[in-house]
Amino acid sequence: LRQGPMLKRCDDFFREVGVPALNRAGVSPVGVFDLAVGPDAPTKFLLLPFKSLDAMAAAKEKVENDPDVVKSEFYNLPPTDPPYIRMESTLLYAFSGMPKLEVPKQVAEKKSRLFELRTYEAHSRKANQKKVEMFNVGEIEIFRRTGLTPVFFAEGVVGPKLPSLTYMLVFDDMPAHDKAWGTFGPDPEWKKLSTTPGYTNAEILTNITNVFLRPTGYSQV
């Protein structure tokens, strides 16, 4: 997006039209976030879960033909007044160790929350699969035990920075984030797992991208 009217117009659309239309199309919960720390600010992030590729295709068709979407100002803006600068999409496939998105408890409690979105790149698909395996066999459970609460874990299928995997964590705030990562680092089980041959960073990890997100007031995640 661009600073100025784009920001409010985008929020108004997703709050009043976009998220309800997605829900009507069977997409729920819908996460909508603002970039707190990271490149290309301001940027709006949407998290859309689907049960299958067929469900995604069906929802896309329903949303694009939703009467409220079709008649909205946002949908019909001219090239002289675009609704956004550009749109980028990534298709992710959930890990077997966490097959469904988990809505943070802070949503029901109506508490503020901070999200960390991390992408791990690998030098090959084989190496990326090994990192996915590492999460499935033990790392996800170590995360949970040390206070790193996941929202999802998924492997990149279509998008930039492939081969890769992406996961999202939720915290009450930055001090809670720092405390949880501080607990995770020296954990004995993590130290053992991360030094196991085949699971070391040098073998299966080449780069990490990390951004922090804040949910909008109408986000369902």
C-alpha cells in the first residue's frame, strides 16, 4: 500500500466487505494484519485457510462474484486511483504435525497480540523436507512447551523464496516474545535435536526472513 487514503480505504473494504464475503464463501477464520516491523511498510497481510485446493478455487469464485464485492468502491477503482500498489500471494501446505490453523486464545479474550512470521529457506527440496521433518518429530512440541505458541506451520508450494517453510507464532507483546525465545534457546531437548546429524542448521537451513505483525481490529486470528 501507500501512505495516505489507501490505508483507510483498504481497512474499510476488508472490515465491511472483504472479510464477510470470505466468510460467506466458507473461508474462516480470516486473519488480517498490519506490518509492524519489516520491509515494504505499509503492507497488509491476509491469512486465508482452506481445506483443499478445490475449496480454495470454489471460494475464489464465490468471492469474486459476491454482490457486495462486485459493487464496492474498492473493487471498481480506476487506474488513476489504484486500491493498492501490488499484491503478492503464497500458497502453503500445512505440516502433518500441525494440520490446522489454531486461533490464538487472545482472540476470544479480546486481548492485544503480536505475531511473528518466519520463513526458513533451504538449499534444496530435500533439505527443506528434512527441516519440515524436524518440526514434525519434535521441534513443534518443544516450541509449545517453551512458550512459543504457534498459529500455523506450513511448507511453501507456490511463491517466492522456494524451497522454504513458513510459520507464525503469537505473543502477548514483545517482552513475552523475548522471554519465550530466551527459554527455547538453552532448552536441553532443543539442544539435543538441533545437534542431531541431519538436523543441524548447516545442513538444512540457508536463510531466515522474520517480520512482526499486528492484527487489525476486525481480524479473526
